[in-house]
Amino acid sequence: MVKQSHSWSAESIWAPSPSTTRGQPTPISADPKGERLAYANNKSIFLRSIDNPAVSTQYSGHTTATTVARFSPSGYYVASGDISGTVRVWDCVGEGATKGEYHIIGGKINDLAWDGDSARIIAVGDGKEKFGHCITADSGNSVGEISGHSSQINSVSIRQQRPLRAMTGSDDTSLVFYHGAPFKFNTSIRKHQRFIYGVAFSPDGSSVVSVGADKQIFLYDGKTGEPKAEIGAGEHNGSIFGVSWSKDSKKFLTSSADQTVKIWDAEAGKAIQTWRMGEEGRVSIPDHQVGVVWPHGRSDGLIISLNLNGDLTYLSEGNSSPHKVVHGHQKNITAIAASDARDSVPTLFTGSSDGRICNWNISTGTADYLDGEGHTNYVSAITAAPESRIYSVAWDDSLRSIDASATVFTGSPTSTDGQPKGVAATSNGLTAVATHKGVQTFMDGQKQKEVQFKNASPTAIAAEDDLLAVACDDGSLLILSPTSLDTERKVDSLGSNISILSFSPTGEHLAACCSNGKISVFNTSTWEIAISRWSSHTARVTSISWNKEGTHAVSGGLDTNVFIWSVKKPGMRVGKANAHKDGVNGVAWVGDGTVVSVGGDAAVKVWRVEGLS
């Protein structure tokens, strides 16, 4: 048993943006008090504070990619669905305990809805034998049949008053109106010409609205399902993906692929306000508005719209411009680096598998995108250099330079002549890149030297003053001169491929992390192994970072674990299991006793470590 001399606690989760798919609606839900959003990202569901987006909780009970999450009207539970056809009901007030897991259909869940008693759920999607089902939330017992469609159902809504009614909209261009409970087919309505993407009952139950790919909006009677009116013909110039009512049932919102969000007067049938996202007069696919919610329980009339890029835009009725845009990652975060530790408040930089790089304000937990031309593919490594410089490499075979103080890409992309495996910066201004072919050095975007390895391919690289360490897939560890790239020393093989290298800030130690989970620490004056007991990971170690004193290191691996290690007491360690679903991809110290980790769940997690001696 290893004695733990210091404590470790979760400080905050900086949530990713919602997962989106081009040409499909993305449901987002607000709780009854208007305090939190619920949405899906990868295999998790995130509940995120509306007023302070840096505060969020994560539910990771699903085993496949999630698609939708909806708060119950009581505010105590969330129902969420995934691509396997499973719906899980869980507590959103306490510890997130799962109340029930129910298999609904043999395919993706597209949407779900609660009844007004928080007792019944209708889940719909792309099944094989059926396209939806109605169940009780507490036991999963059947309380109705969803029928009448011949193709996948995209949207469902339940009237919150009695008599209970429900409506579904499908790719077969029809709406089905149900009477309940138990819910039974009542009538099929064909008004739309193309796919139907959204249906919603008004909060008072008097009306129900439908929207779709034909850019049309129809209103129906909430009790009978009788069509009442078509409104807004010709107003939207693209598919309408989302619809949401105001709490007084007099107005509703629509969001569209024409980059607009509109408020409609339901009685008059007219648009009373329009926001267009993106540059004026320019078509921008990332600015397609794929989801929208009008949170009830608030007095400020806040509206939140989601674009294809995953950005959450905060709007207010009567104001012509957004007052906040929340950015973040949508995909697996693959690289992390903090700006020079000599900065009073370091900035965090993270890169993801889609090429996106975000910079994070550590004090507020908010992210921004960098200005300028970025990467177009998997970001494989990011490193910090002196004078507020950050360097990144990606599978678009390019090296990019970032001005950390201005948060902007500088210069133009530099070709790396091979797929980059890592990047390291020396104190004399050189940047070294390891590719599958060998090692190259650059200065101010110009290639200085290059060496190619004939019988091995580099797997990791690290630099410290006049030392350049390179690991290869034959198990070897080479020490090169940064200026000439001549091999100065070959260190004995560790018996397993090295996945990551990192020099301590003093240059006294080099940590070599292996694919078998073991970490060996070399003394750089003798190149003997000084520490061999850092061996608690059970899978490949993906990242390691030293504190500024060089007394402790933090590591993360594909086993989902994060560990803090001590140089003076190598047998002592403290860790967090399941820190990130699908593995930890990066760790970094961002101050005294504060560690940040990133991983396959696209979230950034902040940890507080106390008692370091």
C-alpha cells in the first residue's frame, strides 16, 4: 500500500461544445429554472451553467456516442439517449446516479420528451422494427405505441397539460398526432414537403409548431392537432433545424441553416426580430444555426442558439447583437501546453483531433479561438517556448507559431516534410520537430537542419538548452546536439517504446514514458536511471508535465488515470482513476498546486493538489 502524503480534488470541469452534424438538428435543453443547459458531446452528457459556463458537471454513463439530453419538468432528472438506442434516466441534482437504463429502438435516438408529471418519456429515432416508444421514467414499462411513420423520427414533443397529447415529426415528411395516456395514434398530418426537423408544444398547451427542411413553419391546435396556420413563408432561406417557445406561449424561436435566428409572434404570424450570424453578406457553413432554446424561469429573456461549429451564442430580445459567445472543443483533445510559467497568469492552449486550437483563460475558465490560419487536421503536439511563443504541429504536416500574448497565429504554415510526432523548443530560439522520417530544426519559420533515420522512426522529442532527446520505435533513446543534430549519446533501451519525453525545468532529469505504462527518470549528468518506481499506469502514458521546481511530475495515460509523482519519494503517488472517459491525452501544471488534464471526452478538467512538500 502506497502512503499518500498529499490530497487531490476536482476543482472544475470546462465543458466541451455540443457535438453537431451538418444537415441535422442538435437538441439542447434548459432546466425549468433557466440555470443550466443539457447537451450531448461524444459519449458524455454535460450540464452547464448558463450564467457561468466554466461551471459544469459530466455524466459518463453511456457507452456509445450520445445524441440528446432533456431535463424533466420537475428539474430533478435528465433523460439522455445515444446511438445504440438506449435511454438513461439519471439524477441531475445529487451525485448523478442512474435511475434507469432502457433499450428503446435498434438504432440512434434522435430526440426525447417528458410529460408534465415527469413520469413518462417518449423517445424517437432511427430504429429497425419501430421508430420510437413511450415508457415510464422510473421502470421503463410501456405506456403507449409510437406508430404511423415509415422513416426515422427526428423530433417529439408532449403537451404538458391534460388531456395529454404528443406529436412527432419524421423524414417521411409527415407529422403524427397522438392521444394519451397511454399514447395511441390519432391522426397523420401532411403539410411539409421535406424532412421535418422540429416540433414543439407551447407551454400553455394551446398550440404546437412544426418546422423542417422545406423552410416552412406550421401551427396546429394543441388539443386536436387541427392545422391553424402557415406562417413566415419565404422568411427563412435554409432548412429550419430548431424551434423553442417563450414561457408566455405568445412567441417562439426558430434557427436555420441560413445563419439566422428569428423570434415569431405566434398570433400575428410575423417575425419580430432576426439575428444573422457570421460576416454580413458571406455564406458560412460553420454558422448554420442547428439548435436553439429559450430558457424558462428567467426574467432577462435570454435566448441561446447553437451553430454547427458548436458555439453557444447568447442573445436577448430587443438587442441586435449577441452579448456572449461560448467557445470550446467538439472533438477529442489531443495536445496541451501552458504558456511560459514566468507569466503571472499562464494561458492554456489545447488542440483537438479536428485541428482546432483553443486558448483558455485559466482564471475564468473561458476559451477563445486563435486568429489567423490554423491547422486542418489532428493536432499532435503543442509546446511552450520563451518570450510568449507557442508552437504546434499537426497531421496536416505543418508547424505553426502562436503569439501567446496576442493569441494569434503568426507567419504562415511551415511544412514538416512528414507526419509530426512531437515538437520541442530550445532556449536559443530553435524549434525541433520529430516526424516519422527523422528530426528537423527551424528558426523563425525557416528550416535549419534535418537528419533522417534509416532503421527507426521517432516517437517522441524533448529539448532543454543544449540537449535534444529523441526516442525511436526500436526502443532507443538518442541525445542529439540541437544545432548540428549530431548524435552525442545513445542511451540503453528501456525494453518498451517510449511514447513521451520531458525534461525537468532545471534540466537535471529526463522523464521517459513508455507504452507499457512505466515511467523512467534519467539523471542527465550521468544518463543513469535515477527513478524506476513510477509504474502505476496500466496502459500507454500519453503525457507528463513537471512543476516549475522540478520536484513533482503529473502524468496521464490511456488507462484514464492521472498520477502525481514525487522525485524525493518515488514510492509515493496520488492518482485519479477515470479522469477522462476514453483516456487522458494531456496534462499540464498551470501554477502552484493546480493541474489541468484533457482527454477523449473533449473536456478540460482542473485539479487542485495540496500538501506538496
